[in-house]
Amino acid sequence: MNPLLEKTWSDPPGVSGFFSAIDHKTIGLRYLVTAFGFFVAAGLLAALMRMQLSRPENTLVGPDLYNQLFTMHGTTMMFLFAVPVMQGMAIYLLPLMLGSRSVAFPRMTAFSYWIYLFGGLMLYVAFFLNIGPDAGWFSYVPLAGPEYSPGKRVDFWAQTITFSELSGLLAAVTVIATVLKLRAPGMTLARMPLFVWAMLVTAFMILFAMPAVMLASTALILDRLVGTHFYNPAEGGDAVLWQHLFWFFGHPEVYFIFIPGLAFMSTIIPTFSRRPMFGYPAMVLALIATAFLAFGLWVHHMFAAHLPELGKSFFTAASMLIAIPTAIQIFCWIATMWKGRLWLATPMLFSLAFFFVLVAGGLTGIMVASVPLDFQLHDTYFVVAHLHYVLIGGAVFPLFGAWYYWWPKFTGRMLSERLGKWQFWLFFIGFEVAFYPMHHLGLQGMPRRVYTYPADLGWDGLNMLSSLGAVVIASSMLLFVANCMLSLRRAAPCPENPWGAGTLEWATASPPRAYNFDAIPIVRARDPLWEASREPPSEPDHVVGLAEKVREALVTTAVEAMPDHRATFPNPSVWPFISAVAVTVLFVGSIFTPWAVVWASLPVAIAVTLWFWPRHKETVEHLAIEKRP
Amino acid sequence: MRLAALLLLVLAAGCEREARQFQVPPAQAKSLKPGYANNERNAYAMSQGKTLFRWFNCNGCHAGGGGGMGPPLMSDAWRYGNTPDDIYKSIMDGRPNGMPSFRGRIAEEQAWQLVAYVRSMSGYARQDAAPGRADALYPGDPENRRDTRN
Amino acid sequence: MLDAAGPQAARVLDLWWLTLAICLLVFFGVLLFCGLALWRAPKTQGPAAPDLASLSMAERGPRAAVAVAVAASTGLLFVLIIASFVADRALANMGPPDLKIELTGHRWWWEARYDASDPSKTFATANELHIPVGRTVLLELKADDVIHSFWVPNLAGKKDLIPGRTATLSLRADRAGTYRGQCAEFCGVQHAKMALLVTAMPQDEYDKWAAAQRESAPEPADKQQARGLELFVNGTCAMCHAIQGTPAHGRRAPDLTHLASRRTLAAGTLPNTRGHLAGWILDPQGIKPGVNMPANPMPPEDLDALLAYLEALK
């Protein structure tokens, strides 16, 4: 414990500290807690949907509310839970795994959190005021256009997109800069943990994909608010344009969720097999290949739309071929386990579920990748089953594994293994009971997004079964919350590295100090902690000479991680919060009038200017520690 | 305190705008007159009114509001009054010189939806509830860009 | 989908079985190897010392195994890709059509216009298609408002009806019967109740049916039916509905000229019985809230007259 470093790097306490916090661990935890809150909210919405669908011709929920429920469920899960939770994990863990004291742009990271929070809150406030969007999370035009979606519901949806995409883009920029420039000396790209590779690849994908949906949703708002004709076929616009723009983003989006899941798998499996990952180069190349291929798949969401068959065939081939990099990863994990010593603790159990659930989901994905099969399966419950298998199997199960794995690092305590195993089995069984029958429902002809179904088609039994599965899933979540609360209240403090893992974050205290590392390590291998256990370090093993009274960090080169220069990092500031409030006013105002963009820009400009205005005291401090050559 | 009241007003406005009243409860069915006041703040009602304006071929005489055989509905000049009651009477009872009577042919709640839409054509409706552009050829500014002051 | 009554659906079903077989093979293969790894690897209960041998030694065996697995997976994938292409081409080669139907999707009903290009043969109906068995039918798909999707799983895959575009779908029923379809693209508040029925019948029966559909509505047979017709034409009904042979020519709602010949009402939502028809006319919002048809309260004698007339529209 280094009191001077602690004083330099910690956020101020109290209420003003709450709003001016920029410690990446604080921001990361805020992301995780907020995302989990949205997860529970979306789960409750789904529970209501399943209750309505448990019986045919049910009258629990009318069509208007049901449409809002499934739109909110999809929008929350995709935009307010799945992507932010992965970004939160990255923001918390990357500096720790890379041997750095901070993310690259701490204030921008704080700003991105506030924007995410405000966007999510705006959506839910709208929902409780009956202004919840009701045109689906994908919001196809012309249904979501001005003529067929009166009122402001779809506008609130479109601005939720703006909020969450802005937040996501800024977080992605932070991740890329952190990974490329703030690694500990000696951690070349070839020595980076696979977790870091996956988060880097995801961040690049976000940069390229999110602008498409921002453009699409902005054009939609313009059509609705101002009367443009982007999606008006009568005046030269095109309804299918929306689909292209949305899915060009939408398909990579599921990979923003899936690839971090792979990150968790590639961290947990080696640790619990007590050996390094098998086939590291193949794994890295597989991640990069997945990212590139993911941009060539989007039309598979549009196979039933009016598009040329030859063009669609290209997307069939691409959609099937993307299975190959994932297959490489799966085989490498199996090889790692084959040659390891297995410790079947809770994080490992959650990771093992991937092999059952995601593989099944990926294979149903191969099925719907084929144009003729998709003609029958598109927009049916078969696809609902597929998407939940891949998202839950590929991301949520590994995410729970990751939570159990890193909980000791976040909180300094362990989660109960017994409760964890109970939670795992309840979740797994509940998931299978809830979602497996949906494959059959789709094959029997049940379409998606229906608030009820006729009684004489034989769909009753499977729907009821699926709804019962939802109840079991809900109970597993209750168990998880109980486990967390019990751990925080009663569990004993745990050691620094309870899992005996090899990556750098386990060389910090649990939870880490504000300054992360007592001294920035020098890295000479993958899995530095395991390497250290094998060979005692002979040369200097940590960095000396960085200032302790000022927030100074070492910036290294992008590929070889050679020390490049010393950079000073900003102090905590309330301006990211204030700027986020100003931006929120601008975004929400522009739902109602285009003039908001003009007038509300002024406070935004002022806030951002004051954010970046150099502070005299800081400038003096930074000049004082500069060393002239 | 004032801020809270303001907030409540804004929130309540949202409720009025977004309600979708599909079924007319029997008690109201006798006379929908009280309903009209809400229609001009209800986006669904005006959107339905816009659709019905096209379906019942009001365009045949009134075009997109600019008039033809019949008088324009977008201008400030109103021959028979511009209050919702006046317009409802125009639709249901007809008027001299060619406006037919639609009583018995158009349901009352549909007529009130048309009334709200016709008023929105001149910009009387609240801007956030007025209809946007139709998925059709462009006839001029959509109703939510029109203001009585213009 | 699993009960194919025509070549389009049958082709897809064949591809389905092949794909299912290969996918099950791969699924159980992966589970097998994963399970074997779990079973044979030694277990530990805590953080045992990590085995770093692989850092200095190449793992030939696993490398070969992974390479073989990847090659096998890739091979199977190519089989599936080629099978998909072959099926796709077959679906596109249905040959020239024997019958053309223009199908327009509305919120929340289906408008069908047969032989639209020939004025002497054309007629309109709604929500229920009749087609001859063994003949290729070309559906021209248009949308009046938002995107809908035509899907009759027993006969063919689905195709979206997109405003501003005309899509086509060829299909053929090889077996007589009635097949249920449903709109498969979310189109608003009553998307769930936008079904349709396709009845395939032998060619001669179809010709008789089509000839009957081309006839205008019969004259009212008695005073009650005449009163019913009067109510229809002078009331709210004629503003939206059409009955050929009467002054009612509305095109905003299903054509009712041969309403009594249909099996269902309200796009497959209700059976076509007197009681259901009465309930639908009086209060459609109670059955399909949000639909564009208003409530039509009327005294019982008027309702009886209207029903008497409508029931005669065979």
C-alpha cells in the first residue's frame, strides 16, 4: 500500500466525488451494476410476455402493451444490457490486465457512462408514461415511420439508439487507445491475454458498425419530425434502406456481445485447466477473422425481403463460413481441457455450458443461414430459439462465469460455490425448458411478435412449457442476487489470487487500490504470473521513476510495447457529468423540436469547453515534473 | 415545487398524446363530444383521422387541404366556423353548395378523429401530437410542421 | 413446415432433413469430445500448480486433432452451402404460371385479385385463397401500408410484401386440402390475427368456384334481406366494403360479395357463423382491438336484416 499513490489516484469522497469520479474501476462497476439492473428489467418484461403467451387467446396483456413489452425487452437487452456490460468488464479489467494505472481517456469514459445511464433512464421513463416504443427493437419502416407510428414512441426509441451508440463509440475509442498505448513494457501484441485481443477486436467492430445505425435512426427521426423522405417510397425513398442500414450494424452488434463472451471463455478455461491456452496464434487469428466476416453477413436478416437471389446466396456462404473461426476456438478450448488438470468450480461450469448451448445455437444458425430454410424459419419462434441460444449460450453463460471469476477481484470476497452451482443448474435447466420448445413451435408455424395465438393449432402445450422455464430462470436470478448480497455481507476476505490465475490483474490487491499496481510490471511472457512462478525474474521486473504526486503513467508503443513517453492523466472532474446532462437535454429536446439541436448546443459547447479548459494548478504541476533532455 | 409541477405537466402531456383508445366504452358512445378535446392532443386519433381523410375520399373535393371543388381546409378562412363542433356539424349534417351529410355513414368516433385531423391541417393541434408526413407524394409541410401563426 | 403439400415446401423439407442430420452429427461430436476431455483429464479441487510444458514443447497430437476437426467441419459446411444453393435454384424454377393472383397486404387483412390482367375474368376476394391442385400459381405481392409477409408453411417459404415494390412467389399445391397461413412480418397491433387460408381443390372444382366468384351478389330474396342491403349501402359499411352488384364499392376493407362462402372472418380470426358475424359487426374492437373497423351498434331487427342479407352472399 502506497499512501501517496493512493492519494494521487483516488477519486474524491462524498457526493461531489460521486459525480466527478473517473477511476476506471468505479466507472466499470457502475456499468456492470447498471447493466445488471437493465438485465433484470428486461427479464421482468420477458416474464410478462411469457405469462401472456402461456395460454392461447390469453387476455392478461393486450396487443398494444405486448408490442411495447417485446420492443422494450429487445431494446433493453441489446442496447442497454449486452453491449454495456461487456464494455464495463473491459473498462474495469483492461488496465489491470495490461499493467496500467488507468484507461486512456478516463473522463471520456465517465461521460460515456453517464450518457448510457441517461439514455436508458429516458427510455424507461418513456415506457412508464405509455410512450414506450412499440415497433420492435429493429423498428422497421414504414411501420415505425410517421404515418403508422403516431406519437413519440418511436422517437424515444430512436434517441435511445443515439444515446447508446454515442456511449458505445466513446467506450470503444477508450478501449482501443488503452490496449494499443497503455500496455506494460514488454507486453507485445503476441503476449497480450486473449481477453484483451477480444476486447480490442470488439472495439474496432463497434467503431465501424455503430455509425450505420446512428445514421439510420437519425434519418428516421428526421422523417418523423421534419418530414424528410428517406424511407418514403412514393418520393424516392426506400423501406428496404432501413433494413440494410440497421442490419449492417445489427449483425456486427451480436458479435459485440458474442466476442467478449469468447474473451471470458479464453480466460476461464486456461485458468481452470491449469495450463496456458492451446493454440494462441490460431485463437487470435480466429477472433480477427470473425470480426471481418461479421461485416459480410447482414443480408441474412433480409432473406425474405425483395432482393436478388444471387446476392443472397453470397450471404448464405458468408454466414456459414463464419462458423469456422468459432469452430477453431471451440476445438482449441477442448484441446486445452484435454491436456489440462480440471478444476470444476462455478466459473468453469458456466463456461462448459457454452459447449452445449452456444454450439446448438450456432448450428441452428447454420440452418437459418441457408436461404431456402430461412424462407420457412424466418420470423418464427425457431429464430427466437436460435438467437437466445447463441446470445445466452455465447455471452450470458460466460458472463456469469466471468462474474463468479472476477467477483473476488471486484469485491475482495468470494461468492458461495454451493449457491453458484445451484444457480448454474437452475439457469441451465430453466433455459433449456424455456427455449428448446421454441424450435418446435417455429417448425409448427408459430410466427414471432404475436401477442396471442389460436387455441386449435396445438401450440398450447409447448408455450406453457416455455413459460414454466421462464419461471425457473427467474428463480436462478434471485439466487444469484442472494449470493451476491450474502457474499458482500458475510463472506471472509479472500486472497489476492484465489484462482491461481496467470494474468496481471491477479497481482493487485482484492479489490485493487486506486492506483492498481504498486509498480508497473515489466512483462516477458503470456500469463506473467505463471511465468514468474516458473522462473524468478532476473532483470529489472518493474518500472521506476514515474512521479507519485501527479497522475503520471507510462505510454508504450503499439506493437512491441517499448516505453514511449510519460503522460500525465487528468484529475477527477464533474464536467463529464455536466456535459452528459447538457447532451441529454439536447437529445431529448430534439425528439420534440428541431430547434433543440440549435439552442441546446450552446450549453453542450460551454460544458465541453470548460471540461477541456486547462487548469492553472494542473499545468504548473505537470510542467514541474517535465524533464528536459 | 414549481419544477415538480412543470415536470408533472410534461409527463401528463405524454400520457394524453400516446393513449390509443381502440374501444369506445359504452357510456361514452352516446355522445363523443367530450372526447374531441382530447383528440387534438392525441396522436393516434389524428393519425386515424388522416387515414380516414384519404379513405373516405375527402381529397376528392378538398385535395390535401388546399381545396378544389370544395374549400381549402388549411387556410384561416372558415365558412362555417373552425371550432370542433362546427367541423363535426359540417361533416355529419353537410353544408350548402355540395358538402354531403355523412351522418350514419361515418361512425361518431371516426368523425371526431376527422375533426381533429382537419383542425391539425391548419396547425391548431399540439405540435408533438400532430401527424407527420404520409408515406405518399409530398403535398406540403406535414401537419406537425404547421403552426396557426404561419 | 414439416408437412409439405407442394414442391416448394418439399424442397425445403428435404434440405431441412439433410441439414438437421449434419448439425446433429456435429453437435453430438462436439459434446462427445468435450465430455471425453472432462472425463479423462485429471481433476483438482484448488489452484494446483500450472503446467507450463506447452510453452517450450509443441503439442503435435492436439494440433493434428484440431486441424482434422477444422477440416472436417469445413467440409461439412461446404456440403451444406452447396445443398443450399441447389435447393435455392430449384425453388426459383417453378416454370410458367397457370394462375396469377395479385395479393395486397393491408393492416390486417389480405386482398386477393385473381387474373387482374384480364378484365373479363378478374374478381376480388379477401383472406381466403382457392387454387387448383397441381397448377403453378404466381402470387404478385404488394403492400398497401407497411411491410407484411405471406407465409403458408405447408406450401412454400415466406415472402415479404413491401410498400413500393412488387415481389413474386410461385407455389403449387400437389395435394387437395386447406392450409393455414399467417402474416410473418410484424405489422402493428393486430399482426397476431392476420391469418389466411389457402384451399387447394381439383381443377374442375376450382373453375366452378371461380365462376361463382365472378358473379355479382344475388338480389335480395325477401323484404328482410332488402332491408339488410339498404342498411349496408346507406350505413357505415359501404364506406369501406364492396359488394359487386350493389352501390357499395368501398376498397378499404375486404370485398364481401361472396362473404358467406368463406370459412372464417376477420382474416382467419373467427369461424364464419351467424353468431360470430353478429359479434364482429357490433364490436370488432372487442375481438381485434386496434383494427380499422368501427363499432356498429344497431337495434336487433336491423342486425337480423343485415345478417340475413350477408348470409345470402354465397
